[in-house]
Amino acid sequence: MKALTAKIQAVEARVSDVDLPAGGKWVTEARKSAMARLRAMGLPARRDEYWKFTRPEELTKADATEAALLETDEKPVFCDIDRLRLVFVDGVLDTDISDAMAMDHIEIEPLAEAAAKDIHWVKDLYGALETSGQTPVERPLAALNTALAVQGVVLRVTGKVPRPVCLHYVRDKIGADAMVHHVVKVEDGADFTLLENGPAADRINKVLEVDVADGGAFHHIRTQGRDHERRAVSHIFARLGKESSFKSFTLTVNGALTRNECVIEMLGDDAHATISGACAGDGASGPFHQDDTVFITHDAVNCESRQVFKKVLRNGATGVFQGKILVKADAQKTDGYQISQGLLLDENSQFLAKPELEIYADDVACSHGSTVGAIDETALFYLTSRGIPHNQAQDMLVLAFLAQALEEIESVDIREDILNRLEAWVERHRR
Amino acid sequence: MLSIKNLQVKLEDEDKQILKGVDLEIGPGEVHAIMGPNGSGKSTMSYVLSGKGGYEVTAGEATLDGMDLLDMEPDARAAAGLFLAFQYPVEIPGVGNMTFLRTAVNSQRKARGEEELSAADFLKLVRAKAKSLKIDAEMLKRPVNVGFSGGEKKRNEILQMAMLEPKMCILDETDSGLDVDAMKLVSEGVNALRDGKRSFLVITHYQRLLDHIKPDVVHIMANGRMIKSGGPELALEVEHNGYADILAEVV
């Protein structure tokens, strides 16, 4: 009880001098409801089982810690991909430098505009998927986001969209504490790719709610920005209809703290979900802590889910994976797969994994594997014995290790783009 | 070419002496074979020469054209012209065979101050060499040795050898796990590389391989030492009588 009181007091400390943003009727209700839920559950604290491996203080405290801007003349990821680009500067959508929000088979609107209206299609989704994702595990930082976010876009997809939409987050100055909330509705049979890249702010709290209707397909590929000191918490809440498909891949290199939660509810039969990630952390450039927390609920027949996470860690970097598959009693013929692997390049780094299966149906196939290890010395010797220098051989093995996660990206061009980023990282961090 | 004098080696982590004073001289263009009972130290010698970790050289020396091999990293030994065909070629998921080969060839060229092969030239070369070893293009695209049969792995070793054009080739039980046809194919690959200058050290348990790759000298190794050397007839003797007579002779 004492712990809960402290967590609730933490909410007051965080929001006491913040007013709910102004908006139309539906959004005001959603924000009030989120604030009430947040006040009831309190902010995450160190003793919470769900935050056992990741300290939440930097994400919960009232003022964000400043993060230096990364100086690089490198071209941003996805810049060679034909895409519709929406630019957020320090967490604020800048329409002047964004592409026009018009494309076939998709309606794009800033959250602020949708929120100003009293009635809007997004009212059935905004905060609704987040609310549903609070059971059985509470995710207070997502409720905080629903209550306070004014930035974001709402996207309604009605057919096969010709180009991906790319949310490009850039930083202009130090001191931004951003909160962004996007909603995507993929209608029956529609097909859409969402890209996200860039660090966004000193600290960002991001929520993405995705509703994929029957037969719809949603692809999501994101990179989280290389600013060494940035901190981020993100939540994806997805609801999948019959025969729908959801695929999300995340690349994380650098960043002092990253917590990515993904909550997927498979509600229609024969749906498919893949959630994957590659992470490369080097503690020599500053603290590195990256956490993937996934919860997939199978609540329909004959659905397939895959979780594939690979983390390469060195110089005191920490990687965390908490992945759960919950198969409800009526979710027969479920096929659930989960793999999480850590490659530690030295003895100072750590990979903490908690794979979980909770199964109530009796005709399912669920497998999970979690491994942690060092570079394979036999393979390393084989490569060096052919004349490949030790460092280069090690890089080849690191990239080979991460490749399994990259294979989950369907688009060859995007996969290549991501691979190039990783190759550059490996080269920069060569010992 | 290769000169080994009084080489003594123990395991790094335990007090177990494996090589107890090996002497071996291989001249340019020569083919030497080493036979010997299991556990006599044959593979250990090939690993120590190519620079595998886990061993400690306690005495002796090994030089390649006068260069101190034991003082070099494995990649430098390779660039200097040493090649080991592994008894158990290693599977490396995620690394393409072609990428691996090209990186290896160009790393060695770079180390020797030679110009690197262009992608086109490399491709042309590897295709020609692969064809003569009956390695199809699919195999080149696959990850290194992953899903290869025993014979394919050994052929892949010979392909690497052909691409890297070493001065001194050590073949560690290259015949193990090969059927008659595969052994012939691999042997032909090796023989194609014999040019009067390149030297070979063939480690084997069976005389049969030596019918295909004809040695100049045969050595018998036992208990960490070379105990007898002779011509090809020595291999035949082992094939017929086993090691018992030779071991008894020495004692």
C-alpha cells in the first residue's frame, strides 16, 4: 500500500502543474479518462515486477535530463526510399518542411486538428487500444501520454498505399521533452507501411495505436536515433482482425535509455503478427540501456505470432527482453514463436531476458528460446585463418548475428538501408 | 619452405603436453604425409601452425620461408602463405560464402600490398574454380558451410585453397567423411594446385588418399613426436600391418 501511495504521489509530482490540453469533446473525454486511470495506478517504480530490469526514474520524473545533440553529416536513414515525409522538430510536427499530407488510399491529419473536432473517426481508437492494453499489465507511461499528448498524426488507410509514410523526428535544440501519439486505422484489405526515424527529443514518450481490420496489412520499420544521451519510452498497441497482418521492426543503436513496449491483441482468426528488433549498444559512448517488452495475446483461432530480438552489447551496455505470449482458452491452433538472443562482446555487458508463455488452449504450438553468449571463437579462428583480420572477422560475425532479425523486414530496399546503418555502426565501434 | 624444430606444445588451460618435440622440414614443391594413431598430436600440430588459441608453445620453433610463424596472428600467417584445410569446416550462419571468400582473398592481397580484386574479376575467378570442383552457384550463395554435406564442406575447403593460392597447404584429414568419388574430386582439386613450388602437408589415417595425392615423404607421428619417416611405401606398410610394429620398433 505504501508503495502504491508513493507511485500515486509520483503522478501528482509529474502532472500537478500541467493542465489537460484543450480540445474537442471526444478527446477531452479520452484525456480525462486516461488521467483518471493514471492517478489510480501511479507511475512505474523500481519495485514493480515489470520494471525489474529497467529503472523508470528518468522516464517518470517531471523534468527531462538534457541530452547533447549528435553531430553527424551522415544522411538520415530511409532518405533513398520513396516516401511521404512528415517532419517533427523537437517533437512538434512542422508542416512547412513536411510533404503535403495527401496520397491515394490514405487520410493523413495532425492529431491536433482531429482533436479540435467534436466528432471524428479516431475517437473510437484514441486511447481505446491503450486502455485495453493496460490489462493484465499496467502501462502508466502510456496513459500519461494519452492524457497529455497533443502532437502526432492520425492515419486512416483505405487501400494499398503507393508509398510509405515516414515520420522523421529531428532535434533542433536541447531541452525538448516530447510526447507524441499516433493512431493508424487500416481498413479491410488495406495495405500500408509506416516508417519512423530519428531521436525526436532529449526525452520522448511515444504511443502508436494501430487497428488492422480484416485482411489488412500493416508494416512498420523504425530506427530510434543515435543521440547518445537521449531517452525514450515507446508503446505500440495493436489490434488485429481476421486474416490481417502486422509486422514491426525496430533498430536501436545508441541512446542512454530506451524502453519499447509492444502490446498486440489477435482478435480475428488466421491473423499474423511479427515483432522484431535489432539492437547494438556500446557503453563506451555513454550509458546504454535498451529494453524490449512484448505482450502478445492470442484470442482467436489459427493465428501466428513471431518475436525475434537480437542484441549486440559491449562496454557495459545492457539489453533487456521481456516477452510474453498469452494464449486464451479459445485460441486453438495458435502458432507462437519467440527468440531473444544477446551477443556480449565483453564481460562488462549484460543481457537480461524473461521469456514467458501462458497457455490455456490445448491445441497450440508455442516455442521460445533465449540465449546469451560471446563471439564463437571457432568461427572467428576459421575466418582469421583465411586471412581476414581479427577485428573485421568479429564484425562479420556481429552482423551475421543481427541478420536474423533484419530478415523479418519484408522490403528488400528497407532491409538494405537498415543493414548499411548497422555496418556503419560496427565500423565506427571497431576495436 | 616449412621448417619445424623441436616443437613442444601443451594445452593452455591444463598441464597436458601434446607435442613433445616435433621436427619437420618440407621443401618447395614437396608433398609430405603424416599418419599416426588417434591422439598422436597431428591435428594439434596443424592448429598450432595456423594459430588457433588454446595452446601454449613451450619450446621450439616453426618458420615459413624464414618467417617466425609462431609470432604471427592467424590472419598474418594466412597472408604469408599458410593454409589449413580443416578436418571439420566451420558453419557460419549469416555470412555468405561468396562474401567470405572475397573478403578473405582481398584481405590477404591488402596485407601483401597487392591490388584488391574487383567484384567482376573475383566473380569470374571463383566461378571458374568452383566449376572444376563441381561446386554449383547455389552453394556459393549460401552461408558458409551451412547445410553443406560432408563432401560439399571439403570441396569448399579446396575451393578456398584454390582462391587463396597459398604457398604451404596443410590438409587435416581432408579425406574423412568422403566417399570414393568425392575423394577423387577433392584429390584432383589438390593435384591441380601442385606446380612444383607449392608444398603440401597431408594428414590422414588412410593410405587410400595417398594413392590420389602422391607424397614424396611419409612420416609416422606417435605420442607427440615423429617416430619414423620414409617413402610412400611406409604408408602401405601401415595400411597392411597397422602401427603396432612401427611403435614396437621405436621403443
